[in-house]
Amino acid sequence: MNSKEFFNLCAQEYDSVYYSAENTENKDIAQHLTNIIEQNKVESIIEFGCGNGYWLLLSASIGVQRILGIDQSVAMLSVAKSKLINYPFVEVLESDITQQMQFESLFDMAIISFVLSVIESCRLDCVIDNVSKSLRRNGLLFMVENKQPSLSANDVCKLTICEHWGGAKYDVTYHLYSCTFLCHKLEEYGFRIIEPIDINSDIYCLVAQKK
Ligand SMILES: C[S@@+](CC[C@H](N)C(=O)[O-])C[C@H]1O[C@@H](n2cnc3c(N)ncnc32)[C@H](O)[C@@H]1O
């Protein structure tokens, strides 16, 4: 099963697994993201791999006026659209972010959350290039990622986990990039790192600015 089919399959269950009330790390991430949006008066946001629209909804609810979410999964986008019914100005687009993209107008902020870990390392450059190209000069990037296991000191390590979705078991392989590696990669694509933010033992955020 490819990644698109996999995310189509988990779309309906995704919120109850990752965005239930017990997942307090989402509240921490939301607080950091909200502060950055408000302090920098962010008016437009593009999200790469927006999934079920959790961060799109947050951005719309705090007053961001132009929002575009991109995802390859029609089923995830359909969940996102149903949540965003009261925010008709939020646009969603079905597209593959590992292919070269063109942007007619540029954004103040790009979000990419729990997406790089599902991207093969051979496609990573193209994704980061797209993210960089979507931003205006001094535009901000807010990235959320899984940390590598503490023993790993590699640029990228693969982790295969047996997950249960829709009553069946699937072996899912994640590509966990080290924070140092991602910082260097972002610098290569014209970003200045502002700060890494530690959320908990598994998750961190990176804030960067396009030069
Ligand atoms: C783990 S989910 C994260 C969803 C959301 N960003 C979040 O934080 O809840 C990864 C998302 O990335 C999307 N994705 C993975 N590869 C993609 C690709 N090549 N192009 C577009 N979207 C992709 C998946 O369809 C899925 O919705």
C-alpha cells in the first residue's frame, strides 16, 4: 500500500488517535503556533500535508485571513473540509508535495507538521524547496516533527511500527530526520533557524525564517 492509500484508509480514525483530549502535546504546539502567528501578525498561511485540517482550523479560528492546505489524500481533505465549513475562505488542494510546485502568490507562513517523517529521504529536498518557494522574504516556517530514538545519531533513521487502523494491522515505516540535519537542510534552502522548541520526549518544533 502506498502512502496515499494509507492516509485515505486512516482519515476517519485519525482525529480520535492523534487529536483526542488526552493528547496534551497538541495544546502545547497550538499555544506556540498561536503566539508566533499573533506576534508576527501573520495574515496568510500555507500548510503542506495538512491532513485532517487541525492546524488549518486553528489558524482560521484566530483570524488568519488567507489559508491554503495541501494534501495528497482525498479522504483526509474531505475530513478537513467538513471541519472548515464555517470558514469558506480556507482553500484545500489535492496535490503531491514531493513534485515541483508553482505559487502565484506567496505566503507569510508555512506549516509542515508530522509530514517529513512520512517522506522518503530521496524526496525531501523537493518538499523543502516547495516550502521555501511558497514563502515571501522574511516569511516564517513552523515545522513539527517526531524526534529520533535517543540512541540514533544519524541524519535519518528508519523506524517501522505495527499500527492498527480500521481493525487491521499495518507495518508503517517512518523516516526520522535529526533536528541538526533538518536545520542544515533548511539553511541550504535559504532559511535562517530561529529556534527549536522541545515539546516532549518524542516531538519538537522548528521555527525558521526565509532570508
Ligand atoms: C501524519 S499526517 C499529518 C497530518 C497533519 N499535518 C497533522 O499534523 O495532523 C501526514 C499527512 O501528510 C500527507 N502527505 C504525505 N505525503 C504527501 C505527499 N507526497 N503530498 C501531499 N501530502 C502528503 C498525508 O496524506 C497525511 O495527511
